[in-house]
Amino acid sequence: MKIASILLLLSFLAGCDNKLNVEPEQAISEPVALDSDENVKKVLLGGYDVMSGEFFYGGVYQLFSELLGPATEIRWEGTYNQPREVYNKSILSTNSFVSSLWLTGYKAINIANNVLSALDVVNEDDRTNIEGQALYIRGLMPFEMVKLFGKPYSAGNVSSNLGVPIVLNPTREINEQSYVPRSTVEQVYAQVVQDLTDAEEMLDNTNEFAIAQKSAAAAMLSRVYLQMEDYENARDAADRAIEYDQFRVESSYARTFNNGKTSPSDPDVVTTDGIFQMPVTAQDGSNFMQIYWSITIYGARAGDVAVLPAHLSLYDQSVDANENYLDSRLALFYQGDGNEVGSGNWRSGKWRYLYSNLSIVRLSEMYLTRAECNMRLNTSVGAAPLVDVNYVRTQHTQSPAFTSITLAQILLERKLELAHEGQGIHDIKRQKISVDGIAFDHVNLLLPIPEREINASNGVLVQN
């Protein structure tokens, strides 16, 4: 994702209003918003803007995914009850954060569907790419939501377990067709695969309006197939994401997340590891991971999330002559200045600064996915598992490279590499690991369907 280009496009197309204002909330006025090439592109940018909001990729989605994980590794210390409910695995259907996450996801889907309905007014040279962008958004949102609101694919019974509603047409008014029931997990995944496959084919890597590119669609497809335990397709999609050769694994682990950008006045530095990123500047974007994970000295709250010793102990503890950790992933954790809640607690340095890009999917993950799938399949597509793991590992650590590799080691490297980025609970579920004594497929590890959606659904939505 070309952040600088996106910001310029947003500035040019949206003018002074950086947050595209579409009225009403759940509908788009077709004659006004979809009557020209320029306006359709504005609406599409609005879809990305919605996704980047605080209740989705701007932080709450990742936060909730982490809080559903083991309470032995992180602890919620904040005063907000909504995240505490998630951390306690006892979530009310009136949880306002959950409701906002649901609404944000479906607002982005609605925008994508509206764009898809108006492709005939888009300049012919851009039309295929714009369609791919919209399909990418429409594929992403239900995939992320089904992982939180539906039982995991690994639980089986995918043809009967309920996922989330599939919405393929724009909502411009409320009528009988507006009440859409929950599709099965299998149906949701099938639609996601279709949309992301089409998106990868349609997207390009050169068009100036290319926000998501082929590599992003391939990377997300790899995640989808991995959740489905379809290791061959997950491997091949990860391999394609790597072979598009647009990104590289950063040699500085800290730069991968904070981009050397500690204030709005700093130079625009973009990590080359981020296949798909959400930009955060003084003018636009949300970084609620920083708000909740960082501390007051860096402009955040008072340290809502603490990283516990049980997690830190998973890393290689070796140090150099100056007592610095050889594993820079471990070195990135830090303790506060004494002015926050639990001042002796450890914090994740991934989210220290506000004005930095939130990486939604990174190239490092693709190498680890390819390694895992090759190991499971006893293949070496792209590279041998040992080569891929050592490549990622040696970029971030001075610890000795592995001389041999096991599946358990690959899974641990994945856990450490992607720690606190919102992926942990999904890997836990696909590996069928219990969390705090709760079975991986138990309803307590799901978000409830928001009560307001149940009440407004005309009886078609059923609760978890």
C-alpha cells in the first residue's frame, strides 16, 4: 500500500474533509455520489477510510483479537469496561465497542457494493483496478468479522455453524431485502475466497490509484486458506505475495512498526515490510493500538495493556557484551516512566508512537506461512522451511540461525514475530489450543452479535 500516494489522493479528492462524509450512515445517495468517475473514486477512498477507523483496522479489531488470547501473557488494566469484558471472555451483547466494530465492517462492505454498482461511469483504463479495489474491501471485511463472530473453520461443522451475513448488493433504502440472515461459516469463506481471488486478478502494481495491490490480495488469501487448513493454497498465495517483489523484510524490527516517525513533523517514512498498511497522520487516520498499548509520556492513555513475564519468557534471552538482547523483538518491549498504571509493567514497543502506519499484513508473515505450509506438506515451494524461517529470524535477531527446523519451532517463530498484531487468537483457534481453560471453539471466545442488530433484524439474526 503506497501510503504517501494515498494521502495525496485523499487530500486531492476529499479536499479539506479528510473523513469522507457519506449520508446517511448506512446508505449512499446514488445520484449524488456515484454519478462520475471522480465521485466513484471518492467513495472508494471512503471505504478505505472507514476500514482505517478506530473500531476496525485503526485499533479495536486488533485489540479485541489480542484480548481474546491467553490472560497469562497480557493483562487489561484500563478503566473501560468494554475491553475488560473481552479480556474476561464474558462479553455483553450491548458492548458498544462490539456494536461499532460490526457497524464499521458493514459500512465498508456497503461502500464497496455501491462502487461495484457504478463501474460503468469509471474511466475505462481504471475500471478493472477500481473493481478489484472494491472486491478487496468486500472480501476483507467478512473474513475479519467471521473470525470474531463465528466459530473457527477448524471447529468443523462449517456447513452448519453460523458466520456473518453475506451482503452483495448496495443498501440505499431499508426494505425486505435489507434483512439478511447469518450465512454459514463455509458460505462466508467461499465468498471471501471468490472476492479476494478476483481482486488479485484485477488489481495491478503500477496504476496510480492502486491502494491495495496484487500482493495485498494474495497475502490476505494466504491468511484465509491458512484458517481453512488448506495448506497448499495458503502456501501458494504466500509465495505469490513474496514473488510480486514489492516489499522486503526490514532489517530493523522497531522501524517495521514505528517507522522512525514520532511526530507529524518527522519525514514521511514508510516501512517496506508492510504489504497492507493504514496511514496515521495529524490530519487523518486512527491509531487506537497506540492509545491503549502505549503510555502517557508518548501521548497515549495510562498503559491499558500490560505484557506479562510469561510472554517475554518465550523469546531468546541471550544478551551481548553490553547486556543488550540479541533478539531485537524482545528488546523492543519497554517499561514505563512511573506515571502510568502499573509503572513497572512491560509494554509493547510496536505501538509506542501515534503517527506511524499500522501494518495490517506484513511480508515477514508470508515467509513464515510459506515455511509452515511447506513443512506440513513436505514441500519446498519458493524455499525450504529452514531458509524462510532463518531469513525472517536473522533480520530481527543476532541469535544463531537454526541448523534444522521443526513445525513447533516455526509456529513459535510465527507467534513471536506477529505478537500483539491481532493475529494470535486466530492462530490459536486454527491449532485448536484452549485459552485460559476455555476450548478453542467455545462461544466465550466469540464476540456476540450486537443486541441492536438482533433487535433491528426483523427476526432473521440469531445470537451466538
